[in-house]
Amino acid sequence: MCRIKNSIIVALALLCLVGLSNCQQISVDTHTITQKVSPDLFGIFYEEINHAGYGGIYAELVQNRDFEAPVSDASFIAANPTQPLKDVPFNQYISLQSVAHPTFFVRHCDYLAYISGIANTQDRKDSTFLITPSLLQPSNAHTISFESLDFPGYYLRHQNFRLHLEQNDGSQQFKFDSSFSLVPAKHKSYPNAYMFESINYPNYYLNFNSQSDPQTCPNLGTKYDIFLSPFVNSSGFILNSTFAFTKPDFVPTIPAWSASASNPNNQKNIALSITHNHPLTPNATASLLVNISNSFTSKGSSDYVYIQNTGYWGMNIVAGQSYNFSFYIRRISGPSSSFEFDMWLQRADGGHVSHQYTFGFLGPFNGSWEHSYGVIQPTISDSNCSLIMAFRQGGLELGLDFVSLFPHTTFKNSPNGNRVDLMNLVADLRPKFVRFPGGCYIEGNSMLNSYQWKKTIGPLPTRPGHQGVWNYWSNDGMGYYEYLRWIEQIGAKAIWVFNIGISFTEYIPLAQLGPQIQDAIDSIEFANGDPKNNYWASLRAQYGHPEPFNLSIMALGNEDCYKFPLNVYTDRANAFASAIKSRYPYMKLIVNCQQALTSLNTSQIDFWDYHVYSSADWFINNRDTFKNYPTTGPRVFVSEYAMTSNAGIGNLIAAISEAAFMTGLVKYSHAAPIASYAPLFVNVNDRYWNPDAIQFNSSSTAPTPSYWTQKLFSLYTGSGLLATKDVGLNNMAYVATRGVNEQGREVVWLTTVNWEGNAKFVDIALSGGRYGNNVVVRRLSGSSPGLQNTLANPHVVVPVTTNLPYASPLRMQFPAYSLIILEFTISS
């Protein structure tokens, strides 16, 4: 065999010398496997970014179905507030205006409260609060609390007599510290103003008296610290303790929901607001209040007021499909003992795409929650639809919660499942693993908004949701259980990225880390435990999966080496690693960076994370990055990589340069055995990160060229790396592997990458075996490096498969900007 192989190489070299060959050759010894290729090499990284899940693969069509999403700040309209309000505006968004400094308002910055001026949209958000009845129960009309608009669940609270913005931890002490008695202003000039007396420090009032340190929050300009101070009967103290309720200078809007009327003159007769009174569940407390004026009287079937949900940039409705519509309603007050409303789906032009469905209710209006549902079967297809709920009675006050429209058909027909077309694209990649659910998404801007898996399981209405770091609300309908389920359904391993007590802005003290470590332990039990003897595993069984998910890899945080001093990360990573490995020695653990290894017990660490986003030149020139990396101890997990410089929305040269880099991943998989492109999805209506592998809107998809690169490598990389040589090869990358194809035949795959703008002519010579008469050629290429796929034209750059007769040597033309994989069948 060796003599034949060497003869071919010598012959090709002689042809080159006498001018009969093009001087570029690749020879492959198909018999000699130099090392194994990692069986888990190519996977995917799923992060909740770009509306990948909510408005993406998660099939729910109603946006903000539980009304928990923060009100929008899109409609700030002026710089000055209106006149002070006479009545206490419970469950409304307000600002607190200082009477001593009328242009100054109570606001928060870095979780401390000040009074200062407001100049921009962020200032207005920071100075806007929801007035709620006191967190202490029972409350009354004279005790209140202040919840932040910007950070739902955070309240103004005094601690050590300084006013802070802090997360409600549910304790009785927090409820006392965040509750205040309303006291009419003690200054005659301000009849509509109030002072705020502490509940647990009677005769102590919120007060400011001196300018604060200019080094803190310098963007606020002149500002004053707010304290809790004992009452002093002086005009200065009274003025500095007196505030007026003012309407903030914006109109809060409820994301994705609006109210209107078929007759524009009746639009004033319907109003929507968010309330936290009488919650449907203790954890998800928001619901929608619908108030329809007594002055509204319907004059016929075409005269109605209505509420509308537009979904995520329009709902894709398909004729002949079934959709499950469900909602909770609370009939608070009305003119009669019966009540009904109509529901339908309509196009943007107002035309109906479904029949009109009537939901009727009998009995008294007692304010209790009722659940109702129906199956909607549209008759017309349209990709930009809305859900309409229409009312023809006046004098109604209603509560609504968890309004859902869910396709009956989901991926693998799973309840509470995923969108079929997007999941098919993911499954077609045949990923060996899925890293989930982030990314920065698991960290949160604060620990409050970090990914907390226990809040993402259980009945859907009980899940509170949270604000993701990518500027939109996650309702957590696709929670920890649903992630594990769909990852299993596509035949991949789960790599669970867990928050170890570090967010973008804060970290949990080591002494208080115990509950977070226990959450990690419980997450493993939920995934793998025995339902007969573990509570969390029993929940998994209740949800329909008694068998374990066989979770075997976890990442300890994400990019946490760089937010704070390195020891903040390593101290916590060591604590988590020790706790996990002591109970689950089989669990493979990933840390966030190579430099952390010097401070870690590396016997407990299996991988370290490597992220790179760069240019085409970087990926081409660094394809041998891992050539000399150690193959013992913790190895490399290339969990995020993509060309992002001059990549357009995902162009051809990005895919080609990444392919060049991936040939190195195949060659050196002994050092870097797992790798995933990032990110996976982008809804084109929220392209926060660019580029991404799969573009989509409500009805269409357009995989980028990089998606096709990932698919080609995933499907056509073998299990053994073959010995190769080349002669005269310039500016090309290649790798050869041996494996088994989809038909069960043993094959050789030769992967070549030409990133230059001219074609290359190369002779391919195989030795070490006999080969079939047919060569399968899979090619991804184009005439220009900037070519890209769009929703309007998704097939500009896609793989093309052709066949060639086998010859030895095989004269090949490798086009400009091309990735080509040749498949040779090995004959028995």
C-alpha cells in the first residue's frame, strides 16, 4: 500500500516539474487513521437572544400573555409633569415631585434613592414608580409601597435610615421597611402633597437635607440623598419632606396589547391598566384590568370596543390548522348577571381569518377567576394577524390573565411545545450537543433577572417570567424542563449553563452562596434523579418524563472571569465544583476561561471556555490555533465563535472563513473536542446580535451561509482523522476523515476550503484502498464574498450536490469562495 501511495506522489511531482500538472496536489492515505475525531465535536449554542425563543421557536403566539412584562417607555412625550394629583393613584405609575425643588424628583441610581432633575428617557424611567397598597397585609388606604418601573419586584426601602431600591425578598422586615403611611402635607401651600412616615419608625419621615457626593452617579448632576429622619417642626424640614404625586411624563403602554373601538368615537370608552390586586397566582401577580364606560352602548353587531394582541410582529395563522385559545377572566362588575364577548383572528387590514367565537358567562359578578378555552380553526392564511376580543356591553370591569393562543401542531407534537419549521432546521444540523440557555441570558443585569430554573417549571400561569438581558421579557413558558425535552428530542446532549451567583452588576457573597449551590444540585436531581426518592425528580415525572434526561455536562457561569476581579469567579467556581463533583463525579464541568485554571482544583474541571468573534482573516489565519494545546487536563470548549466583522447579516465569506477555522477544529479535536457556532437564531424584527445562523419572522426562515457550513461539517465529518500530504497548495485549507455515511457505507470525506477570489485546480490522489466509481460533491460557493440569504430570497447561497466519476488522480476545480466536501466510497 505504501509503495502505491508514494508512487502516486512522486508521479504527480514529476508532472509538475515538466509542466504537465497544475502543481497543486492533495494526497490522502485512506488506510492510516492518525487519531480519532471527537464524537461530540459539532453542536449548537442556544441563547435567548434576538427573540430566539419568545417570538421564535416557542410556539406561543400571544406576546405578554401573562401581562407580567414591564410597561413600555416608548411613549415618553414631554419633559415636565402635570399638576399634582389630589387622590392617591393606587396601581398607577407616578413620579414623586419635590415641593422644595419643583424640577427635582425621587429617582434611583445604582440602587440608591436621590432627588434630582430629569433630562432624558432613562431619567424618566428611574423616577417612575408603581404606587401599590403596602406590602404589609392587611393594608389600608393610607399605607403604600413604591415599586420601580425599571426593575419590577424592586421597591423603595429604608435601611440604616438611607433610602435604597431593593428586591422584595418576601420577608416581614422588608415589608415593614418598604411601607409608608401617607400623611397630608403639614404646609398650607401644598394641599395636594404628602409626607411619608415610616411604618416601623413612627414619626420618622423621608427627607433630604444636603447635596450628595458628586462622585456617585455623576450623570445625575446636582442631587440630594434621601434619608429616614425624625420629625423636626421646622419649615425647612417640612418642605424637604413633602412630595406631590404627579403623572410621569409618559403614557405607559402594555406591551403587545391595545384597546380601540370599531367606531373611533367610542375609543374613549375602553381603558386598560395593569393591576397586582387579586392575582391569579402568588408568583405571577400582574393581570389586565379592562374598564368599559357606562356611557358605551352598542348599536349593533358592528359596534363594539375591543382589545387586541398583535403577537410578535404579527401572528402567523394557517388555514385548516387548529389553535388552542384559553384565558382566565375575573368578572368584577357589570350591569347584569350575564356577560359575553366575541373573539376572532384578523388580518392587518381588518379582515377576519377565522369565524367569530362567542364566550358567554352566567351568574353574579363576584371577582373570582374563571378559566375558559376553545379551539380556533381559521379559514384563511395570513402571516400578520392579531387576536381580537370584542365587547358590546358598557359598564363592565373585567380582569384578564394568561391569554394564550397556541398551535395544536408543535414539534414532535409536544404540549407547550415548539414551532415546527424552526425546530426542523435545528434537528437537521444533527448537533451532538446543545449549550443552553445562554450566554449572557443566564447572568442577568442583576441577580433578580438571572436565570432561576425553579421559577421556570410547573404550571404555566405560576411562572413569573423575568426580564432578559437582551431587552425583552421572557415568560419562561419554555423553561428548564422544556429545554431538556427538546434537546433530547433532537438526539443531542444537554450542556446546562448555570449561574454561580454572578450577574452583570453584582455577586452573591461567598457566605451566602449555599442556596445557589443547592439550586445547582437540585437542577441535577430534576434532570437525572430517581422520582421515587427525590422531590425534584418526582416533579419531572409528573410533567411526563419519568426517565432521566442523563445530563452529564454543566458550565459554571458564562464569561464571569472578566466582570470583577478573577478571584470573584474562581472562589465561586471552586465552591460549586466541589459540591457537584462530590455528589456527581460523572458530571463534566466547564469553567469560563483558561486563566482561571491556575486558581482552581483542576482535577474537578474538564473544560475551559473559549469565545471568539472576529474577522475573516482571523479565522483563516488561526485555523491551527489548537495545534499545540495540551491534550491532558482540562481541554478547550469552543462554545462561541463566528465571523462578525464585515459579515453583513451573515454572508458567504463569513461561512467560508469559519469553514477554514473548522478544518482546524477537526484536526485538533483531541485538544478542543467540542465546539459551537453562535448565536443560533434571529427574529429579523429584533436583530440585536448579528450575524446569526437562522433568520426568521412569524412565517418564514432563511438560514445563513454559516448555517450551511455548520450542517455540512456536522453531517460529513468522520470518526477518524486520515493522514494527508499536499504539494504546491496555496491559500487553501483541507482535512480528510473516514466514517460511515447515511446509507451505512464506509466513506472518506475530503473537506476543502478556498477563501480566495479565484478558482484553484488541484489533483486529488487517494491511496490505501479501493474506491467506488462515483464521487459525491457537496459544494457551498458563490460569485461574491458578500452574497447573503434573506427572507425574500433565502436560496442565494445553499449547498449543491453533484456527482463525478472517480479517477486517480481526480482533477478538481475548487471555485472561488467555496467549501467543498468530496465523498469517496470505500469498496470492500
